[in-house]
Amino acid sequence: MPKLDLAQVPQKTGSIYPEPYASMMKGRSSLRLGQAGGLTQFGVNLVTLEPGALSSLRHWHLNEDEFVMVLTGECVLVEDEGETVMRAGDCAAFPANTPNGHHFINRSGSVAQFLVVGTKAPREVATYSDIDLKVEIDGTTARFTYKDGADWTGPR
């Protein structure tokens, strides 16, 4: 496999979240390294968080495992048990179907970067812990619902 040229990997910004949540992801970007390398069984993303940025809404996955390793800077892991400062070399693992909502926040004054490795399940459900929102992903189609399964039309 040839070496990936990070300068040639498109930077992904924005979010698939519906508003008002999509705009909350300002300052987060990622390089989809696994996709650039042709991987199909798991994803590998290099995530960059500007100061003040969130990695995502706090969530957990039904079918996908996630592993995170901080590469540079400092961010805060927020999960059900509380908050943990994460620095370069620190790792966290989130097994599938474990309802412990998590995300990262960069509360420092410097850029933070971390690597995310995760399963690419053909069908996935993510539940957002702090709001009434779920997403069902089937291939490339994402459907947002309330936690009770009703179609999402906006914050309740």
C-alpha cells in the first residue's frame, strides 16, 4: 500500500447533523485516512479541533466500536461518568452497544488532534445522550429520528 499524502486527502468540515446542531461543529475538521487508503472494514480519521470546538454531539454507537488516541494538544473527554483531560498519547475505547455517551471538547488555547479508528458497520444507529435525537445509517443514507423512532422535525 502506498504512503498516503496527507496534503492530498480532502479535509472534511461541517456535519450531517440537522440544525441547530450542525452549526455547533464549527472548528472541527477531519481527514478520512481510511477512506483515502481504500479501507472498507474500518474507518480511520484524523480529527482536528480548534480551541473551543466539539468533536461531535455526545453519543454512543449500537454496532460500531470506536478507539481514540490523542496525538497533539489537549482535549477533554466528556462521558456519562464525568470529564477526563486527554493529552498526547492518551487513548480511550468505546465498545459497541455500550450506552455511555461521549465526545471531546477542546477547552485549551491550542489546536488538538486525535486519531479515531472505528468499525464500519453496514447499518448503524447512534444515540445522542443529551438531546432527543438518534441517527440510523444504512449504507450512505442517514435518517434522523427522535429517540422514540418518530421522524425528527426539530428540537422538542
